[in-house]
Amino acid sequence: MKHLFIYTTLLLGSSIVFLSCDSTTSPKDIFVESPVIQSFNVSPQNVQFTSADDGVKDTTVIVTFSAETENLPEGVVPRIIITDRNSGQVELQQDMEITSTNGEFTLEVPFETKTTFFQDFKVNAIVQNPETSDFNYATASLKITGFSVEPPEILSVNNPEELQRPTQGEAAVGFLAKVSDVEGMDSIRGVFLRLISRESGEVSGSPFQLYDNASNGDQVASDSVFTRVFVFNSENELQTYDVFYYAIDRGGLTSDTVSTTFSIVE
């Protein structure tokens, strides 16, 4: 197939795995006695559930945040802000607690979760001088990795059966799949389609990812309808394609494949 254009923008008693922290801190201005976070740690930073060890259940993970600081004005403590990387939603904002007179702080947070959930959080610790507005921050990650017991499901798909080849200009065509997952939409790793020409075989770049983020041709973010837009012009050959839609979750389970056809006609 010639000149197939694609709108695309590349875009997160239980057994627990503990890994080292990969936090980063903002630079310190050595000429100003500003509040500073010298170190910031999250423990555990990576939580891994398995079917064999944990089973399907609701559970609570206790996560400890610790920070070492200097130059904090009296009464100022670091504030923890936890954001879901997938949705951008702030899950928690809470002040840390003083653990020593040497500028050390901790905070324990119970995370209610399920062993089949997949969660990826960005964690910021922020200190600010209310009088000067000087601030400093540190960033770390927190991941909860579950396992899958139910695959995602393709509820419906939609693409035109035919497109009349443009004689001039371009024509944008949307390919859509409505998807569900009983373990939550956050557990879906991706929704894809394969585009296979009956004359020349699978199109270069296939399988293509579909999006549910109000971009890449998608109309509404997080409505469970995943979209891919292809652009055709007068140089596209007259032919028929088999289209195969499927979804994969973060546990590696794959939905059934739903197939349609799409033809470019005179």
C-alpha cells in the first residue's frame, strides 16, 4: 500500500519485592539559605503480587516515605503529593511527620489495593518557605504490580467498510474499538489493530496502537473507546484489507480477536 499516513503520538501477609529508590531532587541554590530536601526515599518502591503467593484478594500495602532536609523555617514540614501517572489524578496530599531535630521526616501511608491491580504513582516531596516562596522538591516513583485472572474484552469495533479513493486532497478514516476489563481499565496495557492487505500482506508498522486519550484522533479521553486514524490520498491502491482488533492487559492476557474488513474503492 502506498502512502498510508498515520496520526500518531507516542505516549504506567502479601509477598512484596523491594527495590532501590530512584528519587531525584531539585538543584539547591548555594547562595541562598533556602529549604532543601537532601534525600527522599520510598519503601517499598515496587510491590509485586503473584497469583501463587497472594491469590486474588483485597489487601493493604504500608508504604513509608522518609526525607532528610535542611534550612527549614520553624513550623515548615515536607508535603507529600502522590499522583496517578495514568490518569494524572492526585491521590493524596499529606504533610510528613518530624522524626528528629536533625531535619528528618517520615510518613506511613496505607494503600488499599487489590492483588490484581496495576498502579503507577509519581511521588513528590515539597518544602517551601512561606515568607520568601523559596521551595525545593524531590521526586520518586511507587509501583504496584498485580497479576491478571481475566483478559480484557473487545465489546465492539467500528470502521467503514469502504472508502472512495480521494481524487485530490486526503481523507481521514477512524478505526475504533470499545474495550472492557473487569479488573479495571488501568490494567489494560494496550489496544491494537493489525491491517493486512489481501494483495500484499501486512502493512508496515502493523500492529498499530489505538488510543483513548482525546488525541491521535480519539474524541473523548477515558471513555473506553480506543481510536486510530489513518489518512488516505489518491496514491493509495484500490484493495481490501482484513482488520484485526485485540487488547492486551498488563498481566499479559489477550482478548479475543475481532475482525472486520476495509476496502479502498474507485
